[in-house]
Amino acid sequence: MTELEQWDATLDVKGTGGPAFTVRVTDNIVYTGMTLRDYFAANALQVTCEDYMPTEAAKLAYDYADAMLKERLK
């Protein structure tokens, strides 16, 4: 099992790329903040939000994020 697959299984974030930032563990609670998928989408949204309606921009941003995650695993 790869490190990414271990994170996905542990954090129940399958297909998100795991946490985008440092993971903090206190009192047996894992705090991860946004996922890498969310981080990629937020960055893609900066470009797409000007030309599309909000729902279209959000879908396109996550399409970009998913493509980036897929490419990252090659």
C-alpha cells in the first residue's frame, strides 16, 4: 500500500490526495484541514471564477483538481 493510499484509508478521504498541509495529532484526534484536492480546486477557482457562473466554476475547479491528482500519481 502506498503512503497516499494509507492516508486515504486512515483519514477516509479517498481520492482527495490526503491533507494539503501539516497533520497535527493531539489527544488521539487528527486535524488535517483542507485536502490537497480542495487546495488544488481553490487555486483553480481563482482563474475560473471570472468567466463562469458559481456552480459551473466550482465544478470546473474540481475537474482541474481531479486531473492534477491523477497526473500526480503517474
